[in-house]
Amino acid sequence: MRTLPRILIVEDEPAIAELIAVNLRHNGFQPVCAMDAESAQRELDEVLPDVILLDWMLPGESGLSLAKRWRASSRSKAVPILMITARGDEPDRVAGLDAGADDYIVKPFSPRELLARIRAVLRRRAPEQAGGVVTIGDLSLDADTHRVSWSGQPLKVGPTEFKLLQYLMRHPERVHSRGMLLDKVWGDHVYIEERTVDVHVKRLRESLGDAGRMVETVRGAGYRLTASPAA
């Protein structure tokens, strides 16, 4: 028997949480609700969900803080986080992505849009998934063990950044537009803005440290990964 995808809804407004839960149940998902950070952590500790819907504004610890904590945890770092927020300004959206969210949705939103975004983040967990090890210069990525190393030293790379790096390393020296990266790494999802790519490239470079210079910006065109970065 196929297990239904488990969706953890972290939302302090009961009416909104119930509306989301009803729509998820009717569309083949298993929703679990939490009203605050403490109860959300309990649910996550008990059973790891397939996707987390995380409200930005929560009593006590904020959704932004929770996202950062879960991304820092080896157990939950690979779980897709979809941030739900009433804050639609670009700086707020970028802050949500920087905190570790894979996507965001601005209130008010339609159930259809929410379902499309959830399905998209679930699809994104396995795009372009080829196994094995790929090495460019001193940078190495093992798709089977989900490990990245630079000059033999392990690097901590988030789940979305790992998929982005994997694609770039499997297609080195080529320039990839933001739109192309969205299609190949994130999947065919109409709601994702191209600016999202910039945020994840920035985060990837930070994770790679000295190896980050291998990910080059090609002005007006996109990004490429090269074994011979410019000085």
C-alpha cells in the first residue's frame, strides 16, 4: 500500500490550518497540524514529513528562525520547506529563501496554487538524479551518499544547493540561463521566480568556500561551473 505524502502544516490560525488540511486530504496528502514552534518540533521529531508548510509569523519562535534551525539539522535539512507569509515584498521573500525555504507563497493564496507548489517541491527532490561521483578539479560530488568535498575536505551543502551543484558539475563549462536552471534543477514550475536562482547560487558559493569561485556569473547570460575560474 502506497504511503500518502506527509505534510506538516505549521500555522497558528486554526481556520487557515484547517482549510489547508482539508484541501490536502482531498488531494491525496496526509496533513499534520502544529500551532507553534514547540508543537512543530515535536511532530518533526516523531515522524519526518515529506514537506513542511511553515508560516512566517508564529507565536514565540518565528517561522524564519525555525527554518534556519531545521536546515542546520542533519535529520531535517533535506525536507522541503514552503514558507507561507503575508509579507510579499522582495526583501522578505529573499530573507525566507536565505533562511532555508525552498519556496514561498504569499497570503492570500488559492488552494490550487498551494497544491501546485507542494507537488513541485516534491518533484524537485529528484530531478536530474544520476548516481555516482563527479569530480571537477579538486571539487567532488557523490550523488549516492549526498556528499561534497573540496581538496578532500567535506563541505556542508543544503539540499537545493546540492541539486544545483550536481547539475552544474554534470554540465561543466557551459553557460546556463536562470530559466534553464529552473527547468532542470527545480522542475517545470511556473510560480518560481528567476531571482530564486540567484539566491541559491549565492548560498551555494558560501557553502563551497574557496571552491565557490568555480561557480561563475556570466553577465547577461547566467551561470557556469568551470575548473579554471578567473582570478
